[in-house]
Amino acid sequence: MNSSVLGLDVGKYKISACLLRENKKRDKTFSNTAAGHTAVVQWLEQNNAGSVHACLESTGGFSEALATALHDAGHQVSIVNPSRIKAFAKTEMVRTKTDKVDAALIARFCQKHEPAPWTPPPAEIREIQGLSRRLDALIDMRAQEANRLEAPGNVDAVRASIRQTLEWLDAEIAKIQKQLHERVDDDPDPRNKRDLLLSIEGIGGRTAERLLAEMPHLEEFRTAKAVAAYIGLSPRHWQSGTLRARTRISKIGNSRIRGALYWPTIVAMRKNASIRRFSQRLIAAGKPMMLVITAAMRKLVCLAYAVVRSGCPSVAPRAA
């Protein structure tokens, strides 16, 4: 166990840090920039903190850049689900919420629970992830602009502006898609995994790339249940005495993957023979449609895990 722990509350523009060392607490605020990340490392050196166990919540790119800088500097880093910190705050009956208070809370959580260490993905995987997420953002922006174009009451100048923006977005989407395809093709490991995923009816090229970006080491999960839990597709049961609520998925997991799998699951329910039969049994049993879709999504994830872990493409027969 590290003698020093560092709690970090990471926002879009600033970082609140709380260092617990030898029963002493030190607080400091930094900018959430590359220079600010370097300043965090230097601040630890100035305080003779040694190798610390740093802990921060998972907030996507805002946290991962700082976590990578700390890891590269030789510190142990843990990135935890914000739900764990929220639950820990309740056990301490914390009534005040500020960045400084949150940083101290995260430090105490780290000190008490010693969360598992995090290792940044290799540079080539970070590039695939960055390109994939940028492509998602551009596609979302294009959908928003296309909806604005269809809005009633637009004057000619506004329509012309929207069309010009759509043209730029189309060109940028094509450019990023090309870069992403080339990056995957250049590396044998993601290229082979993509080809394995494409053998599953319902998973296309874009979905395969999103899965590679968000779960580059899918084969390292111990079980398919662990994969479902990571994505947030595990069932959540609620019962107290004689009261019982409807079972739902936990949603404590990677929401990007859940979003990436929704429409592929709809396609798989029609075209993937095994998932189609599975879905039809649930529908015949009177299950709600959203439950059927969620169960089919979980089965699709299990198939993806199976082909990547085994290294063998899917041999399921194609739907008629």
C-alpha cells in the first residue's frame, strides 16, 4: 500500500487535488491542461510524496489525460466509477459538495478501499479510441444540423449556412473514417479482432471499430458475465420484504458501448439466426420489448466476447 494517496476531482477546466500523507492533508488547484498535469506531478515532488496512489473518477477524456500523465511519472493510478464515490459519500454522511470537498472524499475512498490500479492503453489504441470518439461526435453534429435544416421557418440564408456546414461535416466524417480504417488495418491485433467481430451477423464495420476502441482487450475478461457487467447490462434486482420492483439493467458501466450496440442489436434480432430465435422465445413468453432488446444486446456481447477470446469466427448460420 502506498503511504501517500492523492484524491483528484477533475473538471473541464480545473483539477482539485488533495494529498493525504502522514496524517497531513494538502490541497491545491490546477488547470486541466497539459501544463496543469505537469504541475500536479511537480507538486507531488515538491511535497516529497514519493510514489502516490492517485484516484480519480471516470470522466472520459477529462480524467484519462491526467491519469496517463501520473502513470507515466511512476505513480499508481485508479480510475473509479463515479457511483462508487457517490455511495462512499453517503456512508460518510457528507453534506457539502465542492470541488475541494470532493477531492478529499476521493482521497479517503482511495485510502480505505485501495481500488484496483489502472493502466493506460498503448499509444496505438489511444489513437484508435480518439479517432472513433471524434467520429461519433461528428456524426452526432451532422444529425443535429440535418434536423435544423428540416425545421420550419428557416430563411434562405440560414438554410445555406446549414448546407455549407453539412458539406464540411460530410468531408470531415469521410476523412476521419479513412484515418480510422487505416489505423486499424495497420495493426495486426485490432485488424484481426475486427475481422472476427465482422463474422457475427448484426455487427458491421463501424460497430466493430467502436468495440475495439472502447474494449481493446475484450479477450482479457474472465467471463462473458464480466463483459456484460463492464458495459452495464447486468440485471439489477430490487426487493425489500414483500416489495419487489421490476428488474432492470444496472447501467453502471460504459454507456458508449451500450449506445453503440442498440441498433446493431435491432438488426441482429432480424438477421442473426440464434439471436432471432432467442428474441422470439422471449416475445412469445410475453416479455416487454425493451427487456427483449436488452437481453438480445447481452447475447450479442457474449457472441463478440466468444469469437475474440477463441480467435475463431462465428459459425452461426446466416438468417434467411
